[in-house]
Amino acid sequence: MKVRRLLGLDTQAERYAYTVDPVAGFVSAQRASDRWVSTTCGYCSVGCGMFIGVKDGRAVSVRGNPDHPVNRGMLCPKGLSEHHTIAADGRARQPLLTSGGRRGRFTPIGWPQALETMAARFREVQATHGRGAVGVISTGQLVTEEFYALGKLVQLGLGTPNYDGNTTLCMSTAVSGYKRSFGSDGPPGAYEDLERADVIVLIGANIADNHPILCRRLDANPGATLIVVDPRVTKTAMMADVHLAIRPRSDLALLNGLIHIIIEHDLVDRDYINKHTVGFEALHDSVREYTPERVSEITGLGRDALHRTAALYASARAAFIGWTMGVNHSSKGTETVNAINNLALITGNIGRAGAAPFSITGQCNAMGTREAGGASCLPGYRQFDRAADRAEIAALWNVPVERIPAARGLAYPDIIEAALDRRIRALWIIGTNPIVSFPNLGVLQQALEGLDFLVVQDGFHPTPTSELAHLVLPAAVWGEKEGTYTNSERRVSKVNPAVKPPGDARSDFDIVLDLAAALGVRDELFPGWTTPRDAFEEWKRVSAGRLCDYAGMTYEAIEQHGGIQWPFPLGATDPEPSRRLYTDGRFPTEDGRARLIPVSWEPFPEQPSSSFPLVLNTGRTVEHWHTRTKTGNVPILEHLSPHAWVDMNPRDGRALGLKAQDRVDVVSQRGRVRDVELRLTETMAPGQVFVPFHYAEANANQITQSAFDPISREPNYKQSAVRVERTAR
Ligand SMILES: Nc1nc2c(c(=O)[nH]1)N[C@H]1C(S)=C(S)[C@@H](COP(=O)(O)OP(=O)(O)OC[C@H]3O[C@@H](n4cnc5c(=O)[nH]c(N)nc54)[C@H](O)[C@@H]3O)O[C@H]1N2
Ligand SMILES: Nc1nc2c(c(=O)[nH]1)N[C@H]1C(S)=C(S)[C@@H](COP(=O)(O)OP(=O)(O)OC[C@H]3O[C@@H](n4cnc5c(=O)[nH]c(N)nc54)[C@H](O)[C@@H]3O)O[C@H]1N2
Ligand code: SF4
Ligand SMILES: [Mo]
């Protein structure tokens, strides 16, 4: 009973008050529903299909959709408790404006005043300091229809190119890597490949915690050999046949070393290389120095393990290689992605069932903003610097081509730097919580505090970021609005509203349209638009003929098939042919061939020193979502993982005279995470520590560094030099 209460479960009395629900069967009376609304999970990029149970206008439960091809009825703990996020405490309910210019003291106002103030302040800043002095930072958690409308408003209405999203903290490395290797963004494989591969390599991807329902695909393929590359013994590593516990950020050396062995032993697919790639000779030259001896020194792996892994991968009938943040969160991330693609290309492991270099995405709709958002590229994966692409989008939008920017504006970290030196004066932050999630908090705080006008549009308030705003716009969240999400395998699924947003909160879509009206551009940009369906219809035309072609989709067909993978061109009826990209070996480059790109390993920035001898790794746990605005409000999840901790190898603990459960600080050159629980565990290698980044009150990003991938601009979140010391009392 005590445990049940601790976990936030029903009390005894409530537990025995059962009722029979036509869909769910026996359920506690508390969770019985009047109706079930079909939708897609709003947390991670797996994209599970589910139903929200609604009773008396409130979301009371969630069930997996047994007919959805992604999850076949299963949900992970976050999905199963997702209805709690909607009615959580701390939802933002009214627009709030600071009074007397003092931040933190808010006065509730109406929407007309909020949007007129925002339009006036943004125009004022732009008139004085130039159009680019307004910056916009969005997210991977809106619906695609919202991203499409927002991008159009920012690029054409506000006319600032300085627009980016938290996806640069996450997926931009994979995007840059795919573009360089294949000529376009777009993960080539499908989840089904996990069931059809005979060798599966996961690099820096802890799916057991972060994409739990993908693990079911591994269960369905017991014959496959699973190789996990991660410096920690993660839950995913515990499932593996082979765990390669490499030294931090030595992946690039490992991949080059595998390519070296594969070429030396002539395990390459000559035919595929000759027909579909360029650059093999240069690649061969570049990996000559990555001998097993040298790679073994860099990675800490035995030479046997290198030879065995190379042979397993290269002689597989179909090899799948998936990666997530262990690769992307690195100042060498893009090049590591290129090395992964090189490995797949020289062995012909792409475009076939089971064979793909596959970037597992993160947020529920990280893909949607890449496709339609118009931030790092123009909608439909068109490029800013390609005249033909600009002409095409200008014609589709019916505007002079001069209004389409010819270069991408500032990326997220560069927007922050521009705010710091006051080239950017006003910022609009939508659906992201940088005070917890952006690296090197001290610098960010200074940048945000120096702004003339900060707008934060969020489903929750206060958040550590919204507290700094001049204007807070309350947004509807998952469960309250309509649109589509694209999951990691390019599957576009439907999202539907089950309940009304609280108070005056409105969908991001409605906010964008009304801000456009306040700026005087609604009729030009969004003629006759009233609902997300209007955006979807225009986006279908804009995506037609592109790799991410939606033209053949309708909301109804998406619902009917449990999501449809793109490309789905006009007239398409069968979702099967779009399961994988590049099945014919043709790539969206000028000559149709993929690029083999030589890349070289470098040690990570900020190596350990005598004052900061440990390597800090940061990441996630299954119970929590990012900055916890949502999961921190779900009792069952919050009680399972209520506070931050640091994982450390027992040998390091002994050397420091520390024991399990001691309270410690984790300190870097930039700051200090105070008073967290020490956990001593063999899952960490000596010399390394791990801290989750979910906890604002013990914010890991106080100590992470400002080092970014020069190509993708993604932060190097996974390595910083730190020390651990007992908390002073
Ligand atoms: N429960 C939960 N699920 C989530 C999220 C969440 O917040 N909570 N967030 C979602 C989002 S947006 C994302 S991007 C994904 C992220 O999903 P993951 O990438 O799986 O998550 P992380 O824990 O950030 O990092 C993955 C692993 O990288 C390893 N790593 C660190 N350094 C290195 C290295 O040098 N080399 C290698 N090979 N590995 C290294 C870490 O030890 C860690 O186990 O999860 C999504 N799913
Ligand atoms: N040290 C360290 N830092 C990291 C990482 C790491 O591994 N280590 N991971 C990085 C990665 S991969 C990511 S993706 C980022 C995530 O970092 P954030 O994007 O900052 O994390 P979230 O908590 O998901 O923030 C989303 C915000 O949007 C709000 N929200 C939710 N739904 C809606 C909606 O529909 N509309 C609006 N307007 N608001 C909404 C939520 O309340 C929340 O405040 O963190 C990055 N930071
Ligand atoms: S695996 Fe991801 S999409 Fe599926 S229920 Fe869990 S959080 Fe939601
Ligand atoms: Mo992410």
C-alpha cells in the first residue's frame, strides 16, 4: 500500500471500484472513459499509436493502439501515463506581460494585447537594428502544420533568417551527415529493418531507456547479433551480444578502423562501390593509418574485438547501424555520421531490407521541422543556396524570389552568441526550455538577460526559461491539438485533440496565425486558413516531387493505415514502396552517386586535467522527458526518479574516499552541480561519470562546455572535464 501510494497509484478503495469499458475491458472507475480519441504519442520519435480516454471533458487514461504498425498496442511508461501531462499543475493559462519592465513580475493580459505588443516590439527592434535582430528558436515538439506555418511567418512575415530550433541540440548532426553523404536529409531505413537484419550495431543509442518500444523489434529478431557501442554499460548494452565499451568520443577512430580492416580483407562490396559511390580511393588512403594497433590504443578495445566486429558487419547478409546522441552530441559528430555512412556504403548495406545507416531521431516531431519548418533548409529539403530551389519555393508561395533568403541564418548557438553581443535584441522561444537544456548555462543566462524583449511560448509556466520572459504565451499541448508528426522511419501519423486547452491557452497554430494578423501579413501568407488542415493541404503541394513527398496523403488515409511513410506521391495508394529510401542505389546528388567522405579522429575538446580529472557524460533515463516540465508532473514517473544523481565507478569512489549515497558536487571550470546523490556502479568505466540532464535544480548544463560541431553546430554534450567532491555542509 505504501509503495502504491509512493508510486502515485490508485488508493485501495479506488482500486477495487472497477467498471467495464468497451475498449479497455476491466478498468478502475477512475479511468473509465466516455470516448477514445486516436492519436500518436507526444514524447519520443518512435511514434507509438495510442488512444486517449476521455471522461467528462478530461483525459483520464491512455491505451496503446493494437492495430498501429509501429507499436502494435504496446507503450512505454511515459506513453502509458501521458494523459497526466495534460491536466498537470503548472500549465500556462493566460498570456502574461512583465509589469514595469521588471522580469519575473507578470500581469495577465488578453491575447489581442499580447500579440499586438509582440508585433510592435519586434518591429521596433527590427526598425532600429535590422531585420536579423529578431531571432526565433523553436522545437521538435509541434505538429508539422505548425512548423510549416511558423517557418513561413518567420522567413516571409518577420523576415529574419535567424531562426533555428532545439533540433540543433539534437538531430542537426545527422542532418548534416546525411546531406554530405547522400545529398539530402532523410533516414533511409525502417523499423522493420531491426527485425530483418542479421547484424545490428547501435552506436551511442540507449534505446532501452530512450526508445523502449524499439526494443520489441529486437525481441522479434532473436537470431540477430546485437553490437552496442557505448562507454557505459547501459540497459541496451546489457541486451547486447557484444558490448564495445569504447573510450569517450573514439567512435570515429573505431569506424575508420573497421573500414581499414574491411578493405584490407577485401570484404567490401565492389559492385555497389563502383555503381553507386564516388571517392573510394581517397577513403582508402585516409584509413590506412587506422591500423588495428592504433585504433586499439585510441578506443581501448582489443584488436580481436575490432577484427570480429569488422567481419560480423561486413559479412552480414543485411547489417543495420543505428545511432543517436552518443554520436550526434559531439564536435566531431557530422564526420562520425559520415564515417557510419562510409561503412554502410562500402559494404552495400543500404536500401535493402535490414540494411540501413539509420539515425534514430529524438523528439516526437523532430522530423517534421526538418521537412517543413524552413529553418536549416527551405521546406521540402530545398537548399537556401540553390537558386533553383529558391525559385521553386518562391513560385509555390507566390512571392518574388528576392524574399527567399539565399543563405541560412544563424544556428542556435550562434543566435545565443549574437544575443550576447547584442546583434540580436529580441528572441521568440517556442516549445523549448534552454535554461535547462542548453550547454554552459552561465553564458546563456547572460545572453537572455541582455535581451530587450524575450517571448516564451510554452505549454507550462513557470519554467526556468519562461521566468525570464517579458511576454509568456500559453500554448496548447499534445492531446489538445490537431496535426501530424513524422517518426524516425519517415512515418507521418495523425495527432488529434481529445480535450480543450486550459484557460486561455491556444494552439501554436492559432498563435502563429494571429501573430501574422498583428503583423499585417495573415492574408498574404495564410489566405483563408483557419485550421491545421489548410496548412497540410499547402504543405502537400510544396512537398510534391521532393524526397519528403506528402502529395498523395490525406488525413483520412493516414488514420486508416496507422501512419504513412514518405515519399508518398500524388496518386499513390500502397504505402509499401516507400518503406525504404535509395533502393535503386540512386542518391539525390548531382550525379546520383553517394559520397564516400574521408574523415579523421581527434581527441575531444577539454581533456581531463589534474584539477578536473574525470570525463562527464550526460544523458537520459527512461522515466523522464528532458527538462521535466511534463514528466515532473506525472506522479508515477516523478516518484520513480525524483532527483538527480551521478554515476561513478567504485574504484574512483574509493580513491576519493566517497561511498554510495554520499552527497557530492560535480564541478567543472564553468560551474558546479551541487548536492547530488553519488551512485557507485560498475556500469561506469573508471575515469568517467554520468549525470542526467533532466533536473533544473541540479542542472547538468551548468558544467557542460561551449564546444560545437563546426558543420552542424551541435553541442559537445557528452564530454567535459570535471571533478567530484563531497558537498560542503
Ligand atoms: N526517456 C526518455 N526518452 C527519450 C528522451 C528523454 O528525454 N527521455 N529524449 C528523446 C530525445 S530528444 C532524444 S535526442 C533521444 C536520445 O536518445 P539517446 O541518444 O539514446 O540518449 P542519451 O542518453 O542522450 O545518449 C545515448 C548514449 O550515448 C552514450 N555516449 C556518451 N558518450 C559517447 C561516446 O563517446 N560514444 C558513444 N558511442 N556513445 C556515447 C551515453 O553513454 C548514452 O548511453 O531520446 C529520446 N527519448
Ligand atoms: N547536458 C545535456 N543537455 C542536453 C542533452 C543531453 O543529452 N545532455 N540533450 C539535448 C537534446 S537531444 C534535446 S532534444 C534538448 C531538449 O531540450 P528542451 O527542448 O529544452 O526540452 P523539453 O523539456 O522537451 O522542452 C520542451 C518545452 O516545450 C514545452 N512544450 C511541450 N509541448 C508544447 C507545445 O505543443 N507547444 C509549446 N509551445 N510548448 C510545448 C514544454 O513544456 C517544455 O518547456 O536537450 C538537449 N540538452
Ligand atoms: S516509446 Fe516513445 S512514442 Fe512509444 S510510448 Fe514510449 S515515449 Fe511514446
Ligand atoms: Mo533530442
